[in-house]
Amino acid sequence: MHTIQELQKFISDEIEKEVILLNESKPINLYGPIGYTLAMGGKRLRPVMVLLACNLFTDKIERAFPAALAIEVFHNFTLLHDDIMDQADMRRNSLAVHKKYNENIAILSGDAMSIMAYKYLEKSETENLGKMIRLFSDTALEVCEGQQFDMDFETRLNVSIPEYLNMIRLKTAVLLACSLKMGALAANAPERISDLLYVFGLDLGIAFQLRDDLLDVFADQVKFGKKIGGDIISNKKTFLLLKALELSDDLTKKELLEWIEKKEFDHQEKIEAVKKIYIKLNIKEITEKNIDNFYQSALNVWEEIEVPGETKTELLLLAKMIMSRDH
Amino acid sequence: MHTIQELQKFISDEIEKEVILLNESKPINLYGPIGYTLAMGGKRLRPVMVLLACNLFTDKIERAFPAALAIEVFHNFTLLHDDIMDQADMRRNSLAVHKKYNENIAILSGDAMSIMAYKYLEKSETENLGKMIRLFSDTALEVCEGQQFDMDFETRLNVSIPEYLNMIRLKTAVLLACSLKMGALAANAPERISDLLYVFGLDLGIAFQLRDDLLDVFADQVKFGKKIGGDIISNKKTFLLLKALELSDDLTKKELLEWIEKKEFDHQEKIEAVKKIYIKLNIKEITEKNIDNFYQSALNVWEEIEVPGETKTELLLLAKMIMSRDH
């Protein structure tokens, strides 16, 4: 049985090897940006989830390496294309690919990453390969759907909470769920447990994204790293904003909408004003309650997962780690 | 046994059904552009090749429908993203997706198409599915490599003919080769013949692209449809230009380079001037000779393909059709 830290080390080493190969591959303007993207780092949360799920059923976690790489490459592909769409210049304190290279290179190397994800996955040596590829395609397409819903929401004010939850399920949660199930499939785990792991990952993924929304406004600035209030500035339809629009009286709603519609404003002033409204409406507590509901739901599923005690504990530690992050 | 025209009808009907489904799917800003792209039409050359190759071995061509759809969706995805990269506003007399919708929608719906191609392919009911998915991924990544080499060539003048041939092999020929092999795999054809079909498609694909280069300059304007000389205006590194740079004496090369470097010029004047140089250097005849070499090479492979006479003749008709196109 391996700890989360050990798994993180395993996958980081695997990725490092791939980055060396990528940086030697031609055309360099296609594979160089891919190596650059993968070398940026990050928590490697998703591939760790793949390996951890595999480890619940077997010590041979190398069986899940291809799937872990596939998921990480796919996730980084979505970030790369998202950065073009959002015109975000920075990613993990480095220049985004479309800024370091150019937009065409960013589009094309992203396209190649999406295909490379399949090529990694195809290396999995298991009778479950067909299932894994189908799960991967279904998930990948859902992530695209989630991203489009998110973009659609930018120009809408009447987004309901159920619509929002469905969007983050697609955009964020299904990939975490898929990561766990993929690791289980790579280990030839029983279908019932693989499915439970998927549901566990889904609940956890929604809680994870809601916490992300919360941190943008209420994080500790020192630990948070990036600037607080980015979502407020860009009028992002987060759980917090949608809940505030739902709960506010006419006067407060008018004030909130005025801030949303303002074209010119002082950033800090807008952040403070919106945050004040959130505090008045108890949005922090309501969001925390919702996060906890999804987290409890995940824990209930966890109870049902029948694997030996020690490995199951590591899965719980992962969940706690995801829930306790402050940046 | 089906004629090419019948196969074209079959695949068009299949695509039409998919378009109806796509236009009903949500989010509409993701699936609408995909339906729009697939409904634009085109010759459906690649899916017809899939079905025709399948038909060499079985009458049950519906076995190859998933693969045919996969290849056509993938091909249209590459066109969609190419149009963003080339800033091409029109595609098949319709607005390109990034113009009709916007660039973000074009990026994301392209991403989704690339995944949908896999989802279609996964529906293939054959023991060869693993092989087909691997062939598809390998080919798709090669197409990305070809596109990047093509973009790299834009800023280079010292592209050699072998480099150019390698680029069009990747960007164009491998997908035609893959189409034929895919149809054969869907029909559980013997490996030797599947591989021969791949090589046949590869030679044909290179001849096809060289003819494309030739038509841009020497086509009959009436039949050609689009404007003649587009490649000359944009200084595209075609076989014709690279051959002319290779064969020209110092004075002619200087003239050619001056036209390439000019920022402001009369379009018609540049086309006439470059065409005159091509004619002086016998570029038309040299290109035709090269096309014929690849075509003859394809015919030699065709001789080796052991399938019943009637269906084999249809494969030859397809090759002739590809070679005789004038637009």
C-alpha cells in the first residue's frame, strides 16, 4: 500500500520521463509546448486518484500508469484550451502556452494532447481496455459540455442553482469520478466497487468546485497565492453569486446587479461591496453547508466501498486533503 | 457490391441522421456548430473509402458505418480548427464556424468533435476494435504533426522537397490510407491486404495533394470554383514553389524571391508573374510527372491486392476519380 505522497512521487517521475521524450520529439513546435505544459507541475490530483484507486485492489500500481498519464494529459489539454478561451495569460506562475508560443500553436498542441491522452490509455494492459476507453470518451465529452455551459452562463443572469450544479458536475466532477473508476478498472476491480468509486468521486468533485468558488472570496490571502476576488471582478456565475441573487431582497439585488453591470470600477471597491452583500446574506455559511452536504454524501458512499481497511483509509485521507485545501 | 455513388448516398444518409440528433442536443452552442459543420457537405471522400474498403470483403457495409462516421467527423474537426488558424472566413461557400459563431465556440466544438470521432469508432462491432482505435490515434496525431510542419514552413524558404513530401504524407495522405485500412479492419480482412490498402491509400494521398497544389495554379477557372492562385498570393510552400526555387537560376530565383517578399502588390500581377516563372521552368510537367509516379506506385500496389475482380475494379475507379478531379 502506498501513501498519497508516494503516489504523487511515482506519477511525477513518470511525467518527467514523458517530458524528456516530448522535448526531443518533432515537430518541436507541436511537442515542445506539450512538454512545457506537463512540466508546469500542479498537484497531480487526478493521476494520484487513478493510482490510489488501483492500489485499493492491487500493489501493481504500474498497471494504472497509462490511465493516470492519459487523465493528466487530458486535464492539461483542457486547461491549455481554456486559457485561450478565457484569454488568461498566466498558468501556475508561468506564461500560458498561447502567450509563450502563439494561439495557433496552442490550439494545435492542445488538439494533439487530446489524442495523446488516448494513446497513453491504449497502452493499458487489461481486459477492461474497451470499458476504459468508453468511460474516457464519455467523460471527455461531458467536460466539453460543462465548459460550453460555463461559457453560456457568462451572458446569462437567470442561471438556476440546479443548472449551476449540473455545469460543475460536467466541467469538474466527472473527471475526478472518472479518475477513480479508471484506476479501479485498470486493476480489474469488481464492477460494483468501480461504480461506487465513481459516485464517491462525483460528490467529492462537486464539493471541490464549490470550495473553489468559496476560496475565491473568503480564502486567506497569504495562503491563497493568487488574487482574491477574481470571480467577482469578472462577474463569474459562481454558486455564491447565484445564491446571493436568489436570496437577496429587491434593494440588495439592485445593488448587486448595479455592480455586475458597471463597466468601470475600482477593483478593490467592487470586491469589498459584493463581499459585504455575501456576508449580509450568509452566503459563506450557506455555501459551506452545501459543500458539507456533498462531502457527507461522499462519505456515505465511502462506507459502502468494500476494500481492506488500510487502503480504504488512504482514500479517506485523499478526500480530506481535497476538502481542506486553502489554495 | 456497391458503386461509389451508392456508398456516397449511404454515408450522406447516415450523416444526415446524425445532424438531426446533433441539432437537438444540448448545450446547443456546442452541438449546433458540429451539426452545422457536418451538414456543409463535401465529397465525403474519406468515409466512402472506408465503406468501399469494407465492401471489398463483405456486403455488410453497415459494419463500417461507425468507422466511416468517425473518420468524417475527425476530418471535419481538422478543417474547423484549420480555419481558425488560417483565419479563413469561408468553408464550402458557407461561413466558417469561428465566423458564424465565435472563436471560442469553434475551438470547443472542434475539441468535442475530436472526442466524438472516438465515440463513433467505439460503436464498431468487431474483434479488431483495439487495432482500429490504435490506428485512428496514430493517424490523428500524425495529422496534427503534418499541420504543424505546414505552419512551420510558412516562415521558412529552405524547405526541401523530401521535407515537403513528408509534410503532405502526414497532413493529408495518412488519413486516406487510414480510411481504407479502417474499412478493411471493420470487415475483419486479412492483415496483409489491410496493410496493402494502407500503402495504396498513402501513395494516392500524396498524388492527391500534389494535384491540389497543381490545380491552384493551372486549373480551369470555370470548373475550379474558387479563385485560382490563392497559394501564390499567400506564398504557400507548395510543391510547385519549392521545385521552382530548386530549379531556377540566380536571376529567376531573385525575381521569385522578390515577389515572395513584396508586402504590397496587385494580386493578378503576382499570380501572372509567378505562373510565368513556373511555365518557364516546366514546373507543370515536372509536377505532373511526380503525380504520375505516385499514382503508378499506387497502381502497382493495387495489382497485389487479392480480392474478387468486380469489387477491386471499384477501388480502381475511386483512384481514377480522385486523380481526375478538376476542383
